[in-house]
Amino acid sequence: MADAKDHVRVAPLGGSGEIGKNLYVIEHDDKIVLIDCGVTFPNADQLGVDIVLPDFSYLEERQDDVLGVILTHGHEDHIGALPYLLKAIGQVPIYGARFTIGLVRSKLDEHKLARDAEFHEVGPDKPARIGPFEAEFVPLTHSIPDCLAVALHTPAGTVVHTGDFKFDHQPVAGPPADIPGLGRLGDRGVLLLLADSTNSERGGSIRPERTVGEEMRRVFATAPGRVIVTTFSSHIHRVQGVLDAAYEDARSVALLGRSLNRNAGIAIDLGYLTSHDGVLVKKPRDLERLRPDEQVIVCTGSQGEAMAALSRAARGEHPQIQIEAGDTVVFSCRTVPGNEIAVNDTINRLITAGARVMTEESDPDIHVSGHGSAADLLLMLQLIRPKFFAPIHGEPRHQKAHADLAMSVGITPEQIAIMANGDLLEAGSESFGIVDRVASGITYVDRMGGGDVAEELLRDRKHLAEDGVVMIVATIDGSDGAVIGDVDIVARALAADDELIEEVAVDVDNALQDAAGSRPDIAALQHKIHDVAAALIQKRSGQRPMVIPLVVDV
């Protein structure tokens, strides 16, 4: 076996073969640095689940080897799981840019972890030594301030992780991507490149973020009444564009949504978000003194989240705003795959309430992607010129398209590895390839904040949602099993009429009568009731509800 100092190992615990819950284990000389620690959001089958985390069991087994977590930027799919990781393996140093640290500090404070946390602010002029790793940082542009590519220098070679990026040469705020800095990394030699694959199938170029601000100005100038803009709560550049456009159209802006207000407050305090005097009001009710055509509301709910501000307003349940005829609602975002049904439901409710709704489909200029197109990915490959390449942050089709781009610039198939979560990739001067698997998977967090919701529980929830539940209560004599009184049946979410319920009651009563005559075996009777009721209901209705029998002996 090769010496641990001769190679670098990489294991994605999230973010490879999917978009979301990014977590990458980088290992050299038996020491580990983590890059990012994010969440994803549940799909329609994951009932009652609030967020989805990576499985930390591999890191729990090796918690003494984990030297720190490096964060590329502050989006939830890159930082959202950090509190749960620290609870699982204990406090470890956290490295990130200034705005990212601000967001993480607030998040950890909610979990009562901030006081003991160890933060290290890093950046292009602030490298970090982390055990055997010398970490260097290169500014990139994305849809949030302070995005960094990470270069981890080791005696075995350099690993570059791009984070999420695009090459925006006219950023709304902050510096453009440091293209010369990326080129210098390539000149010095890069062993392995791990790069964002999200838009690898997309040709052309991605428009600069500031073009969205220009479109917002047009929308505000032509909207006859109030404008409501919904976007991701961490999209500070987009909020800045709204504030600038509102100032030019003599409108005032209110922010609605807990996470949006928190993130904007952090951005204002750190100087990443600025507003002209009088444009940004403290509370939505402060807009009531203004005419509708002088009002703008920026709110959460772009993905149809049930408890977000826009979703509640669309249902007529929000205490502070009601949708009115004449409102213009702008979805300045893309719909994350899996959220289409929830978003469409919100849009339909808004239209029913009389609002005009604008989406990326109806008006492509109201949103631009924060991820680079194929042209940007090619430029990254040409700047870094890695010996080996692994496309990450994408579904398998995105990874394959990114691998094809790499081959178009001379990287051979033997130099490319398409990883799934849990694959252990080894790269060294004489070796490259997937050598093993480590524990990986999914951890669910339910709406009560508890982690590790079992798969069996999710299956039960799905079963209940699809086929309903039937509770059958029978009372018997404890001495001889004779039935006392009527069999009671309660059915929920079951496509059954009174006639079927009565038929089930009769069959259950007959089964109990047949078993009477001796001291009853309660467990056997409950099993018999279940089988009799389930078989009849499936035969009559085609449904397979959860049948819960309860036998009470007196």
C-alpha cells in the first residue's frame, strides 16, 4: 500500500451525483480537511421532513483526524448542515470569508454553538495553514458575496475546489473573479481539480448580475401598483439590485421573511448591502402610508415553501400582507427541481387573487444563473490545467457533460473520475482512481428539529398519505373472548363509504366470534383483525391503508 504522504484522497459525502448538501472530505497524511457542509431540501415523498443532511458517520469514526471545515461561500447547500456536524463530531475550526463567517456565526448562535466556535477569516490575502494543508484562496463570482475557490497545497500535490462560480466581469459588488490568480495556480501545477458542474449542459454565456437590476428598473417603472419580488434569502446581490431600482423609481422597500431580514441585516452591518436614505423601511406596515405604486416588498417563498411569506400571502394567511388586484409578483429565481408543484400552486393562487405574475419563463431577464455555462467551465479547465479532474456539484448528466468538456481540452478519460457520494478517490504522482467506498447517505431532520428520521418512518408517512389509516377497536370478555358491544372503526383518508365500513365491522365481529370460547390471545386476535380488514378493504377499494387493531379485554 502506498505511503499516506504520497497521495491525496477525496470522498464526497454529499454534492456528487446531486445538487445540494455539499460536503467533501480531503485527506492527506491521515489528516482531514472538510470543504463545505450543506443541506438540501426534501422532495414530495419525504413527508414531515424539514431539511436533508449528509450522513456524518464516517466523520464520527474519524473525528480526531478532522482539522477544520473550509466554507467556499454562504449558501445553505454549503453551510446549512454545519450546526449538525459540530453536534456530531464536536467543535472544529471554521474557515471562511468575512460574509460567510457572518452568516455562519448567526446560524450557530441559533443552535447555541457560536460561543464555543473557532472562526478564522480567510481570503486572497489571508491563507491558512491547517495541519499538512496550506490553504490558498482565490475570489470568484457567484450569486452571493465573498465566494472563494480553495487551493489545498500538500507535499503530494495541490487540490483545487472551485465552489460554485461563474465569470461575471461586471459584478454588482465586490471584485470580479481573479482570473490571473487561477492562471498562476495552473502555472504552479495542480494535481486534482474539483469543479462545479451545474450548468455544464448550457451553451452560450451567462448574463452579468447587473442586467437583472436593469430589468427590475423597467418592471418598477411600468408596474401600475405594488411590486413583490421573491428570491433566495441569501441573494444579497439581487436585493441590492431591487434597492437601486426602487430608488430610481421613487419606491420604498420592505423585507419580509425571517431569514431574509437576518441575512440582509448581516450584509448591511458588514457593508455588503447599501441603501439610499429612506428607501429601505423597517417594517412592511411602514409602506401603508404610501400609494401602491410607491411600494416594493422583497420576500421569501420563491420555492413555494409552505411557511414562507409569499406562500402564506398567496393563501391569504399572512398577517402583514394580502395579495391585491394590481400587484405585480416577480419570481427572480429559478425553480429548484422537485419544487415545481409547490411553486405552481403558489403562482395559481396569486393569479386567482388578481396579481400579475412574472417568472423566468415569461420574462427571462428577471433572473440570471449564479453558475457558469459551458464556456465558463472550459475557461476554468484551461486556466487550472489539472493533471486529474473530477466534476462535482451536479447530477450524473451534468458530471458527464463536464467530463466531455474536459476531454475537449486534452484531458484523457483516464485522468477523469466521475464520483458518486461515498466514493473514495485517490490521486498521486503515480496513481489516480476510485479505490474504495466510505459510509455515506442521508440524514433527515423533521419539523420538530430532531435528526435521523428513520426511513421506516418516512415510508409510514407516505403510506398514510397515499392509502389512509383505519383504526379498529373491539372490546371482549377477558375470560372467554366473547365480543362486548359493537366493533368501532375510525377511517381517515380512505376512499370508503359507510357500506364498506359496516362490512368491515361485520367481518371483524364474525372473526372474533369464531375465536371466542377460551381465554383470548390478544396479540393473535389483533393480527387476525388486521388481516381480515386489510384484505376486505383492498378487495373492495383497491387501497392498502395502515390498519391499526386494538383489542381491549375487560
